[in-house]
Amino acid sequence: MYSSALKLRDTAAYILALLLLSGFASAAEINVGANVGNVPWEFQDAEGDYVGFEIDLVKEVAAKLDASVEIVNIPFSGLFSAVQSGRIDIAISSITVTDRRLESVAFVQPYYDSAQSLTVDSQSDIASLDGMRDKVVAVDTGSTGDIWTTANTSRYDFAEIRRFEGIVPAMLDVQSGRVDGYISDIPGLEYFIRDKPYFTVVQRIETGERYSMILARGNPLADQVNDVISELKRSGFVAQLHRKWFGSEPLPDSSTVSVIDRPLSTSVGGTDAGFVQTFLNWEVLLNSYPLLLSGLSVTLMLGAISIAFGLILGLFVALVRMYGMRSASIAAKVYIDIFRSIPILVLLIVVYYAPPFAGIELSAFTAAAVALSLVSGAYTAEIFRAGIEAVPSGQFEACRALGLSYRHTMTDVILPQGIRVVIPPLTNNCINVIKDTALASVVAMPDLLKQANQAQALEANPTPLIVAAVMYIALLWPLVIMVSRLEKRFRQEFSQ
């Protein structure tokens, strides 16, 4: 028994040691969020490894702190809420220090002085910002370029601002001619177009911005990271990164070389201000409400058009499949199978980006409406087919006995009964279409989700996303309740 007790004690000690070691390992890992693809700051090389100026910097910082780094790919507009929620410890992606962001997150000292720039197609006759009057300009959602462009819209009379999630989709639209110019960080743009002669930077826009890392307010790691960056500046490591990634020496008085104080704010906000101030911030809500309302109107319009065309298309395809010629019936079935199989997001990207290379330009709204209508039509066709087949065959025989034509048989007898049966599933499909409109944000559609993302990136606070979720619930919950009541009502009628 004594031997068994010793074994039990040793086993318990071993398990405790493992737990302590695993706790130490997890504490020594820093989760870093980055908008991967933001060259030359953070991107993937040919081997798929994460590389870039800030990747090298954050890895060196972690090494000085005896920690490992886990890179998490997050869109720029989602970095602030990811830091505040604790999903990541540090966010990087050429993030500019602003007073508004300081109210919600913590910055370490800056390490790069930057500016914005205007990039256009090399065949364009636009030579400066003055040439962008009545033109469409692209920006990154919630970026400094977005902030500057929005503030200077009236000065330069931009016709429209389209917001993208990264440099690649924005430059694709510049190349296709869908937008006339792209305003973004000049280091990233110059690095991106260095081997692309069909783009050119026509103007540098001085904004006095400085890049830094962000952490949650109250996070003690911020002071540690700031001290390490000071050490790396003194040792010349940060200047070495500048030479490596930009091929030039940093200016002697730049933040790349100079050790400077951390930017601080005495305003209340961020994770140290409590749940309500962080996720239900009244001031942020008031600032972002106009954006959210404009996004909601676009969502409703896109949803209504997609539902209407989907219903018409679905009914037509269902009738062709059931009563059309054999070749037409087969084509209808192929259409239904294909568009029920393809992910809507894939179809949306194909419809938006492919046609310009064939000389066909579709706006973001048109592309989204086409993609949603095609998919909705395929599902609606199957719903209508099921409803028509649910009508007893005796109804068809009675119509033939009465001498009714095919048109009168369908419009006066069969379809009214079939549509009554399919109202609940059709309503469910309409709910899905409205929810799927959120996918249109990937092609710079200013829908509710896109505007919420922009607002939360500008405010560095997740409140706009919470409000957008509440708006979706307020819009769709009544429809969900209606579907449940209709299903209950029809079950009672059919059971009698």
C-alpha cells in the first residue's frame, strides 16, 4: 500500500509539473493580429512564411521578452475589436496613432513616419488630386487614407469613396477601371507597384502620421513592449529593418531612429472602462449612427431586389423543369444543381471581378444583386417544384375534365394552392437572402456590415458591430416569428 501511495504521489507531482509548464508556455506566447497582405509590413513569401518589417520587429520584441509569437490573420477593420476582446495581445498593420483611437486602445511608441499617396493606372490622365474631381476613389476600410479622404471629400469633389479590405482588391478595381484612383499608405503602395509598371504614384499626401502597435488599454505588456522597442532603436535594429525593407537610410530625426514617449490618453474607454463603455459606448453609437442607417438602407434595397428577381426566376425555372421540353428541363435542372452547389461568396467575387476583363463592368450593387438572385432563384425553383408536386393529381384531372387550358389550370387552380403550401419555406429563403447581403461587403458594397466595419475601425471600438447585429435581429426576427406561425397554421388546416 505504501508503494501505491508513492506512485500516486509521483503521478500527481508529474501532472502538476505538466500543468505548470503548460501554463508557463501559454503565458510565454504572444498572439499577434495582422492584416496579412499589407506589403511590406506583413505578408507571406513564396514558402508561405509570414515576413515583413513589422513581422520582423514583433518577433524580435517577443524574443527579447523570452516569448514566442503566434500570427493571426485579421482584416484591418477587425484588429481593434480583436485587441479589446482579448482575442489577440498585439495588433500590427501600419496602424496610425490618432487621438480617437487612443480613447479605446493603447499604443506603444511609433517606429515609422509615413504619408498617404494617390495611385492611378499609368494610362490615366490623372496627374494629381485635382484630377480626381467627380472621380471614384478607393481606400482601405477604416484606414488613415479612409479618414483623410472622407474629411477632404468636399475639397476635392470626389464622386464616390469605395472601401476595400486590403490593397489587392482595391488595385484590381484600379486596373479594371472601376475606380479612378487609390489613396493609401505610400510605403506599401510603392512596394506593391515596384514590379507593376501599369500603376503609378502621382502624388504624395502629407498627413504627419506615425505607425505603431496597439494593445488593450490596461495591458501591462504595453510598457514591456515599449521598453524593448526603445532598446531596439538604440541598438540600431529598427533602422536596420528600414534598410532591409525599403533599401534606404531612415532620417536621423524620424521615429524609426528616435526614442520617444508612448502616446497616451487620459480619456475613459477601452477594456479598462468596463463592458458597457467598451461594447455599448453611447458616444461611439451617436458618431456611427448615420453610417449604420445608410448601410441599412443599402441592405434593404439589395435584399428586396434579390428576393423579387429570385422569386420570378425561381418560378419560371420550376415550371420549365416540370413542364418544359426535355432539353429545357435538363438545362433548368443543371442550373438549379450548379447554383445550389456554388458558395455565394465565390460566385459574388467571380461576378464582380471577372466581367471587366471581357469589357463588361458591373457596379458592386449590380454584381451583388445578380449573384444573390441567381442563387436565390435556384433554391426558390426547388421550393416551388415541391409545392406544385404537393397539389393532388386529381386537381389536374378535374381541370382537364372541365376543359380548362394549361394557362388557366396553372394560374387559377394549381399555383394558388402550391404557393400557399410554400409560403413558409419561401419566407425562410427570403430571410437567408437578406442575411447573405452581408457578403457583398467584400466587393466594397456599403451595406450594413461594411458600414459597421468602417465605423468600428474609425472609432477603434466594437459598438457599431453590436448595433449592426441588433439591427439585423430587429429586421429578421419578426419574419422568423411569422414563419413559425404560418407553419403552425398550415399544419392545423391540413390535419382537419
